[in-house]
Amino acid sequence: MPQIAQIAATYASQIFWLLIVFGLIYFVIGKGMLPKIEATVEARDQKIASDLAAAEAARAKADETEASYRARIDEARAAAQKAVQDAKAGATADAEQRVKAADAALSVKAAEADAALKAAQAKALAEIENVAAEAAQEIVAKVSGISVDKAEAESAVKSALAA
């Protein structure tokens, strides 16, 4: 069978060229292209690592800046609270001074009013005594027809009011 005899010769040449093509592919890809691909992958890995390191440094700096910002905010808040407390204390002291001044003025006015009231009361009492003495003189003169001296009428009214 001639087909079987040709198989060895046909396949031998095909196997030879297959080995030559695979060898060329191995050397072209394995020795030429693969180092470039590996270099690209290595460069990409280094770039990613450096970017991650830069991002970590930026995050640390941002955390530090945030901590500084929060510290300044806390300081400003404390200063504002102190200013509010100082303002409240000042306002309280001012209000106390105004209340004391108003109390003193009212005390003076109350004393003046009390003195005026006592004077008016004394004057009214003196007037009442005079009017009562005159009324007593007139009543005694009309009822009994006796004329009473003004001094006697005043002393009688004073003794009656004192009792």
C-alpha cells in the first residue's frame, strides 16, 4: 500500500517544519516579545505601588490637616464660649449695678415720700385740731350759749384725740 509508505515521508517533513515553526515562535515570542511584556508588567506594578504610596502619604497628610483643623475649630469654639461667658458676666454685673442704683433712687424717693406723708399727716392733724376746736367752740356756744376760749377748746380737743 503506497499510501502507508508515503505517510512516513509526508509526516516527517511536516513534523520537521512544525518543529522549525515552533522553535521560531519560541525564540521570537519567548526571547523577543516576552521580556518587553514582562518589563511593561513590572513597570505597571511599580507605577501602581508608587501611586498607592503617594495616595497613602496624601491620606496621612489629609488626616493630619483634618486633625489640625479640628483642633483649631475646638480652640475657636472654646474661645467663643469664654467670650459668651465673659459677656454674660459683664451683663450680669452691669444689671446688678443698675438695679442697685435704681434701688437706691427708689429708697431715696420712698424716704422723701414718707417724710412728705408724715408732714402732710401732721399738718392735717393740726388742721383737724384747729377745725375741731372751732367746731367745739361753736357747738358749745349754740348748745349751751356759753362762750369758750380758743385755748380751752384746743386743750380739750388735744386731750380727746390723745385718749
